[in-house]
Amino acid sequence: MPRAGLQALILCGPGTSFGTLLNQEKTPKCLALVANRPMIYYPLEFCETSHISDVTLITSPSALAHIQSALQQNPYLKSLPMPKVLAPQDLQATMATAQLLRLPEVQSCIESDFLLLPCDLVCELQGTYLLQMWMASQGQTVMAEEERHRRGGLCVYYHATNAMKDEVSDLIAVEPLRQTKISARSSHRLAKLLMSIGMDTVKRNLECDKGFLLRHSFVKRKITQAKMLTGYRDAHLYIFPYWVKDFARRQERLVSISEDLIGLWAKSTWQRGLHKKLGMDTCLNQQKENLGEHDYRELSTITHPRPQNDISEVPSLLAYLHTGSTPLVSRVDNPALLLSTSLRLAKLEPIEEVDHAATQSPFAHDRKIASPEFVASNCFISTTDCLLGSNVIVERHSVIKESCIGPNSKICSGARITRCVVFDNVVIGKRCVLTGCVVGSGSHIGNDSVLRDCEIQEGNVLLEQTEAKNEKFMPLFEDLEDTHNSDVFANSC
């Protein structure tokens, strides 16, 4: 018997970058660490505003210690509702999202309707706003136990207006809701989802089939206002009813939540017989039996023919279509998006300069320069579009424009940094020129280096006078020790 309420599951991902970032003594307020804040701060804030107290972070065993340490030590994370951290033993680095839902530990922790969020989401939408729309779309204002098996779901899509390099998008088909109790202000963003396919899959099918094939049952539907949209991206933010847990467990053909579970669920609302093939009717009937519901027609003295199918239709899957640039909704799952999102959020006014709390962004920072005492007087920092974390040393004659610098980093004299994201504990050598770069934690850039549109992974060391454009630098050794405190570079700045 599922319990009342709503849970939140946050997929921290099998990678170790999440734990590595949070293990540092730094504040999510400094958006050189844009990856920190959406990974953990936003989802918990989302749950807090939605009155959700049951929060579970799902991560790999290798990142468990790092995340637990951050939750206990980081002052900003400690102030939030303490989540449970779940590290399933069989969670692998290559495991897909639907496979993750089938893990026994994850199945055991789902006890009600639940929210599913990714760790790399930056979002200013209020959790309460989405939950109210979902509940109203189900024709109820309270979570009545007797209707749990009939609830549909809701997924969020946002329009990637300025699609970045390597950013994926989806092809979706939607139709307007015919009857809804949702306010006119919100209803225009909601639609019934009929199809959701990744554009990569669409392109492969186009090459294979020499065209885009549609089923007759879709074409012949009496839908006069159905639309097929491109340019939207699945935010991987879902509100799922409890029966989806059982559906994911039973249907082993599901690999990806976004394309398989969501895509097949959307198709099953119009493709005849698909819900039976997927076993959705079994899941829905099973939930109905578990809730102890009765068919009161059996008590009637009037004979009624029993319906051939107890599930008259599949519960609807709704799509929230977010357009425009505000409020901000975006996935940050590649370096290009990390760079663009960080630079955008760096332009927000700091909290100390905002007059009214109502106009303050949830991603606003206390100050643009966290430790001004470490900044030389004869250097230039564009405070309107820059963020500097705590204990950042900026030496004389340095120039920093439209960039984010992580805590405990050092910018040596004469360096010029433009449109860059520099993580924590980084040393930028004398007279270096960096433009459009992402520099990982603990890296060291040798003196007189000139880099443009480069990615330097964490722990990397670049020799002096390195010149590169559009290159990726990786450490020579997997277990490379921190070099920013090494005697080799003690006198390099």
C-alpha cells in the first residue's frame, strides 16, 4: 500500500564530478560552480517550496562519501532539508535512467507518487507551481487514495532558443487539453503529450527509412489542433504516479526514461493495443487491487454487461512547454552549456544590491567578489558580469571580464581572462590569455600560455607558453596528485 504524500528522487548520476565538486570547501553561491548549485541546491529548494520533505539523492557508490561529506560540512547545504543518500550497489557508470529505476534499492525507496529530477538541472520554476498544475489536471485538489491508480504524469520541456554545441533536443507531438480546471494563466503551457523522440533518433530513422514514418492510427486521429514541435528539450523533470514504479520494474525493454518510458507512454494513449503489449493495464489493475477497491456494480440488482477492458484509457501524460528565457530552465550537461549558463547567471545582481526580495533570483549571490581583500588594486574586474569565489587571489595588472572564478584560485600578474569558467584551486600563470575556456579543479596553466575555446580537465598541468585553440587537455595520469601546492610551481607566479 503506497503511503500518502509525494517523494522526490534526484539522480546525481553515476559520474564522480558531482562528488568531486561538492567535496571542496566552497559555496554554491559562487557560480564558477554553476554545476554545484543545480546539482544539489536547486532540487532541494524545489522540494522545499513544494512542501516535500522526503528527498532521496541517488548516486554511485564511488561518489557516496563525497556527497555525504558535502551535506554535513557545506554551510549552504546544511541549511536545507537533509536528504537521504542512496548508493545502489549495482549502479554502473554506463547505466541508463530506466535501468536505474529497476534497481531493488530504488524500487524499495519509492513509496508514493514521486518527483524525478536530474542533478544537472538549472531551473527557476517554483515546485509548487508545477505540482498545482499537475494536481489540477488530474481533476483533484487533494491526493485522494482511491484515485492513485488512475493518475497521469507530467514532464517538463523547455525551448532551447540558442542551442549550444552538442546540445540534444527532441521532436514532440502535442494536442491542447480539452477540459481543464487549470487557470488560464497556466493552461496555455500545458498540453497532452502524443509523441516524444530524441532528434538523434529522428535523424537516424530519416537516413534508414528515407523519410519520417507515422502510424495510420496517429494520422487518422480526429485531432485538429495536434502539433509537432522541434527545438524543445526534455528537462528530465517528471512528476510520476506511484504505478510507474511497477511499470518500470516489469518492462525490462525500457532503457531511457526520456525516450523509452515517456515516449512509449505517450504513444500508448493513441496507438491501439500498445498499453497491453507494454503491460500497462496489468500495472494499473494491480494498483487498483492493492488499494482494496471494489466494483460496486456487483451489489446492484440490475444486470450490467461487464466491460471488455477494465482500463478504458491510459492515464494522460502531460507536457509543460516552457518558452522564453525567463524563468530560466536548462540542462547543464556539457562544457558548452556549463560555460554559457555560468556566464548568464554571473550577470545577476548580487543580493546586497537588490531592493526587493520578490525580484531576487534564486541564483543570486551575496557579492560578486567574495574576498575583495585578495584582489590587487591595480587590476581590472568587470563586476557586472563576473563572479569570484572565496579566497581568490588576483595579482596586479590582471584583467577579468565576463568570467567565473572558483574558490582558492590564483590569477597571476598580467593574466587576461575573458568569457571563462575557472573551477576551484586553479593557478593561472603570469601573462596568460584565456578566452572562452573551461578550466577544471586543481589545474595549473603555465606562464605566457594562450588558450582559446579550450577545455582543461581537472588536475591538468599545462607547460609554459602553451598555445591552443578548440582543444581538450586531459591529465597524463588518472591518479595525478594535486600540483597547485607542489614545490615545482611554488615560484611560478
